[in-house]
Amino acid sequence: MNLKTLPYVLVHALIFPLLIVCCEKGGGGGGSGNPVPPANPVKKVTESVENVVADKDLQGSWESQCFAKPGDFIISQVMTLGKGSVKSSKIKYILTGSQVDRLSRFYSGANCQTEVYAFHETGSFKIDEKVNTPDGGKGVNFDFKKLTLKVSGKAGEDLANSMKLCGKSDWSDQAGEVDVTNHSREVSCYFVAVPRMNANLYKVDKAKNSLFLGTAATSETSYNQRPTALDVNEKYSAAQ
């Protein structure tokens, strides 16, 4: 061996094994170990969304028929609060990704004409694939976090102000949606406390473009209080 090249040989002999060890520990390519690949944040987010939204048929907007005789607790109480000025109502769900919007609209006309005000709950939802019922229902958990109220037109203003709806007597249809979460449980507001969680059932009938729920999502319902069957009266049709 050439004595002049001996130092270079020794340096390579010492450094090369160290480089191999470093690569193995750092999870890089090459080496004879079992490197752990770095986490892929995009993949994690995608998997999370797919886990939440396991049934893509549920996505979209679903609207009830026009109710002149409400069976829904919230609808019934709010219509009673209107002292005859509120004659009909509709409920609409909008499910986008893992987010849910629930709109309760109230009208002065008997056939859902002339909207006077609307409550709007927002939150998230998750499919519970462990829950299945004999009538084809699947588990869904609604987690509502916020409640807003919007009045419409002069009739809506006058009615909301005369009732002091949700603790306010200066309602204006120019105000847009007003956060009333802190007043939600009051008898002059929504009658049900928000935030709230509602464990429910659902089934999408693709042939009829219809969504069925176990009960109206209008109360705080824990997992062990989840309905055990679908309610054929809780029907919502696909809407825009």
C-alpha cells in the first residue's frame, strides 16, 4: 500500500460506517436497517375525513315538508311563542364534509310563505359505523356548537321585538345572523341549550332521494339514549 494514500484509507474506514448508522437512524433511503418512513400529513387528513364521512350519499342538503302542525319540540315551542303569528315551518340539514348546518325556518303563512325568522345551528357530525338497526338505520352523532338567529322583513322584526326573542328587543332584518348561543336555552329563544350533542340514526333512500332520521335532532341525546329505530315521519327530501 502506498504510504501517501494511507491517511485517506483510514479516514474512509472510520467515516463510512458512521454514515450508514446515521442514515438508518434518520429513516433515509439506503442502508441495511429497517428505516421508518416519515409521516404523511396529507394522507392522515384524508384518512380522517374518510373516517368521518363514511357515507357520501349523506352529503348535501335535505329539507323537510312544510309543517303546519309541528311535532318537533323546538318547532312547537317557538310557534307557540309566536302567539299565532307563526303558522308554519321547515327544517333543513346541510351536510358538507364533516360539517352540519341545521336551519329551522318559521313563516307567517300557512304554506311556508313569508319567512319571519330562522334559527341556524352549526357544528360537526360523525358516522358511527358500529350502530346498525334492523330497519337499515346507521348511527350518526351530531355535535352542534353555535346558534344564530336571523329575522326577515318588517313582519319578522315586529314579531321578534314584541316577543323579545332571545333577550333582544331591537331586532332588524339588516343585522344578518346574530349569535344567540348564550340565550339558546331560554324559554323566549330556542328552548334547548347549545352546544349540544345528539346521537341519532339515519338512512338515505337513494331511489326516493330521501333522508330518514330516528328522531328530530332537537335535544341533548347521549349515546345510550340513541333511538333504536327510524321514524318514518322524520323524512327529508334532497334539496338545493
